[in-house]
Amino acid sequence: MNIEQLQNKITELKKENDVCILAHSYQAHEILEIADFTGDSYKLSVDASKVENKNILMCGVRFMAETCKILSPEKKVYLAQPIAGCSMADQMDKQLISQIKEMYPDYSVVAYINTTADLKTICDVCVTSSSAVKIVNNIENKNILFIPDCNLGDYVAKQCPEKNIKLLSGGCPIHACVNTDDVKKAKALHPDAELLVHPECVPEVVAMADYVGSTSGIMNYAINSDKKDFIIGTEISIAEHLQYKCPEKNFYFLSLKLICPNMKSTTLADVYNCLAGKGGEEIILDDDTIKDAKKCIDEMIRLGG
Ligand code: 13P
Ligand code: SF4
């Protein structure tokens, strides 16, 4: 089957089986084309809580599918590609953070949504890259333990100077690879381009950017800008999607190191196989995990809404 035939089969199967397909913006173009909802982690988690279909198929990474299951426990939630984890989400577990919480009993634990469902059960509130500053500002407590991404945490701390924010040394190994030399090289090649970066990049790179935001934030900024040239400092798929959406503008990768193997592991064939009952994985979480993890996701939606 060619891409179009596969897409048509997927469209038929998702109607037949009452499935809603969610795709993160880092997914390939042909997957975004067959999705019912696309966007950043925050938008997808809110969309997931509103869908009426009996089944949800997540094209993204495991923590995103877990978030859908927590928000819609009565639905069957599938991850199209079972090996699609997130290197950042796998860095910190419940045991480690429980010990650190004991050392800082007066701190509110703010967890980036890129964490496991199990870890979320002991956190106070979740944030995403697009909602972190607003949510941290809205938390009453001045003392915040921000996990796991120290780069996003540093960005938030700079935007919320009245808060006392403690960071741990976690983060996205893909975004953290990009350095100021990469920025200098890209700017030398494209001197008129604006630099748009994700806050998972290191603070020195963030400091050189014209705009800092989530995957959707970067896309909206570039689409609505009067400027013509942009260097995109997040997973390379964002520059590719923008080139489709704005053919009259030019989008350049900040670095070819910005390829997330987890996000890239889902193919259109995986989506088809999952819908046809030949692949994918149903997300199963026990009732206590769902109940406890839901508290910090509900708090995210309440404080970020
Ligand atoms: P967004 O919150 O911008 O969707 O980012 C998720 C992510 O995994 C970035 O690496
Ligand atoms: Fe996780 Fe980084 Fe990939 Fe985002 S880019 S899914 S944070 S490994």
C-alpha cells in the first residue's frame, strides 16, 4: 500500500472502531494528516479529556498515552508504537522523588508532564512547556521543587523571580545537546533568520533566542510573524511541518542533533496495525495510580486554564 492507500484504510478503520487519533506535533507529516487532534502536550491532554469516542490512539510517546488514560479511564487508550518512551520521563522515579520530598517538606512538587504516571501520583501539580510559567505563578506556595527538567525549570525560575525554585539535574538529552556554537553556526548561515527555541534547550541557547515556547508556541509564532526566515530550535519535524504550512517562508534546523528517536519511532504502518488489532499497546494503569496521578493533572488544567 502507498501512503495514500494506508491513510484511507486508517480513516475507514478509525470510523468503524470509534477511535480518536491524537498526534503530537513531533510526529511525521503523514501521521498528522490522519489525526483528529494535533498539537503540543498541553493541548493534547485537554483535547483527550473532551473526546467522546470509546477509544483513543496516541501517536506520540508513552507518558502522553498515560496522561490520556488518566483523564479518560473509562476509554481504551492505545500507544501506536510500544517502544516510544521519553528519555526524560524515564530519568526519575517515585522512590527517588519521595526521598527528596522528605528533605524539602515545605516545597510544592511541580512535575513536567514528561514524567511517568507512577511518579505523578506523588506530585502536587503538572505543567507543560506552554503552561509552566502561568501555573508556577498561580501556585500559592513560594517554594517549588521543579522536576525533572532543569532547563525548563531554569527558564521558569527566570520568569517567576519571586518564587524559590529548586531544580534537579534531569532533562531532555536531545534538546540539551544543542550548544551556543550550533547557534552561532546557524546564525552565520542565516543572518536574517529569527531563532525560535524550546525551553528544554540549555539556558545559554535560550538566552540567544528571539522567541522561547512550546512546540505549538513556536509554530504559532512563525505562522503569525511578518518575518520570512526562521531557525527552529526543537525537534526537526517542527521545521518540516512549518514548511508545509508556510511555503512562502524559510525554516532551517538549528541542529541535526535535534532528532528524537522516540518520537520518530511511530510510522503510519504502526497506526494502521494498531487499528487493525495487529500492533500497538493498550495502556493499563491500576485504579489507585489513575486516581492519584489525576489530582496533579486536574490541578494543571485548573491552574493553567
Ligand atoms: P511540548 O510540551 O512543547 O509539546 O513538548 C513536549 C516534548 O516532549 C518536547 O520535547
Ligand atoms: Fe522526550 Fe526529549 Fe523526545 Fe521530547 S524530545 S519526547 S523530552 S526525549
